[in-house]
Amino acid sequence: MRILHAVTLFSPDGAYGGPVRVALNQASALRDSGHEVTITAGVRGYDPIPTEQEGVPLALTKALNLVPGVGFAGLAAPTSLTWLRRHRAEFDVVHIHLARDLVMLPFATAVHALGLPFVVQSHGMLAPKSNPLAPALDALFVRRLLRQSHTVFCLTEPEREGISEVAGDAVRIDMLNNGVPEYEAAESPDSPPEILYLARLHPRKRPLDFVNAAKQVLNSGLSARFALVGPDEGEAEKVTESIAGRSEITWEGPLPGGRGPERMRRASIYVLPSVNEPYPMSVLEAMAVGIPVVVTEECGLAALVARTGCGIVTVPGEGPIAEAMKTLLSDPTLAQAMGNRGRAAARSELSMQSVATRLTDTYSAATADRGSRA
């Protein structure tokens, strides 16, 4: 089968995060199953623009910031529509990683207009009324696109409810977990151990909670190193000021796309203090390399972490995060056992092979349905 995945943005710092990682993982697994897969997206920051990543062919077109001040929602990639019209005959089905932005909404509209069957995956980005423009965009684009798609994939029951609220009953919604590849296991922890934050420096991710929790741990007399890794999205200045003079806490800046698991292998504990977090791939990657995780109860993976015993779930805030860090630092045996359980769960419950099989079945149904209607 000839499959096109479409996502909003590729950039050297991996700023668009989870959806790009998911698209690459899915594309790689589908290619391993014998399918032809290409990913198309807007692009910025590369010179020259890459034509492949991790063995997956890329068709990237320049992204423009048409509406400043609204983050990714203001991005557009108008030449992607020209590319799609030229290459429409090369694909049997399109998998759209949909968000309310000016890259994906026009692209998805064009996919439907050209008669290509498509499925949608929202990654928690289509929650109703999530921003002031959401009602207008839903009325103009999103509701219609969800209804025109063959299937909408969601991650959690709250996401399913949100999609239903936006689209109504005339849409097929299926649950599909984000799988994770089998990465190499974490290295033997250094002394002192390292606690890692690997995410965008965005207010919702709460990097300052990580920094302040780190200070509480150090002030308690425990020995550890703390590293923040990720691109700035509004919090870097505050983080830099807060860690000034604290050599045990560093901000390393962004990583190139796909390097997260490799960086995690050098850490002892992964901490994501964020709130309103739908389904973070970084937590799955930490599980896959075998290090314990600390997440808040507002993380969409909190139930998985609690059920598999691969880490600690806590309420948001620097104090509870610090206590979780202290627990794991004070009991290395517990931390290692949690890491082992996470790696086992990633293998047994989150394999990319099972995801690829689900996708293939859905794509086949979408093309058959479009063929029968044609």
C-alpha cells in the first residue's frame, strides 16, 4: 500500500514534538511491514531541507509564520498544496496528524477535494474550546474534516468525548495507543545519578517546577545532577535565572529530532511535571529504555504508569515532584525495578508491530470504502 502521512512541522530542534515522533514511528513500522510510506510536513530551520529521516522519505515544504503570537497555529505551508496536487496519484491513503493550524487544515481539505481516502489522528490537539479561535475553526473546517475522514484515532476516553463534542455522532472514532520502538537499554547510572527533564520549555510543561524541585532535593542533602533538555517556548529566561550559580542543574538546549531515547539512556530518572498533558511520547521512550518516570496525575499516561508500576504519579507542583525524586534517589533498588517494569511494559503493550497492523487494517477499510462509494 502507498501511504502518505501529513504532520504540521519538521525542524532541527524537534519543536513540534510528539506528533512528529509518532508519525516517524508509524511510518518506520509500516515500511518494515512492506508498505511504501512518505511523510509530508512544513519545514523550518534546515539548510538544506532533508529528504529522509530514519530511513523514511520526506516531502517537506517551507513553513511560514502567517499569524505571529499564536504558536504553531499561525504556521502555514501553502506550497504543500501544490506538491499534493502533483503527487496525488502516488498515494492510496493519507494519514493526517490533525491540529487547528494553517498547515494541516488546508492540506486535509485538499486531500478530501482530490478524492483521497484519509484517516485523522488528533494527538489530543482538538479538544473543544481549547483556544479562542477553536469554535470558528471547528465550524469552518474541523467538524467537516472529522466527518469526511474514514476513522478518527484518539488516545484516551476524554479525547474521544472531546472529538464527539466537536464532530457530533457522524464520525467513527477508534482508540489507538502510541507505540514505541525497542530501544537499547539505559546505561549503568553514573554517580551522582542524573534526573532528566526532556521536553519543551513551555509553561504547560512546568520546567520551573522541575528546577525548584531539584533545589529542594539538593537542599535535603541528597546528591544528584539535574538536566533540562528541550527548545525554549517561553520559559528559558526564567529557567536560566533560576539555575544561575547552581552547577548541579543545567539546561542543554534542544536535541536534534529522534535523539531523545539516546539522551535518556544516560539518565537515571525521567521527570515530566507538566499539566494537561494528553499522551507524552517522552514518557513512553523513557519506559522503553528502562528508566523510572515521574509524572503528574494530569498526564494521560498516569494510569499506565500506576498500573505497570514503572514510576511515580503525583499531584502537580514542585513539592510533590521533589518528594518523588527523593523517593527514587533514596532507594536505587526500587528505581531499578520500576525501570525494568517500564521496559517490559513497553515491549508487551506498546509494540510498533501491533500499531502497524491496526493501521494497515484501517487503511484497507478506508480505501475499500472510498472505492465502493466511487
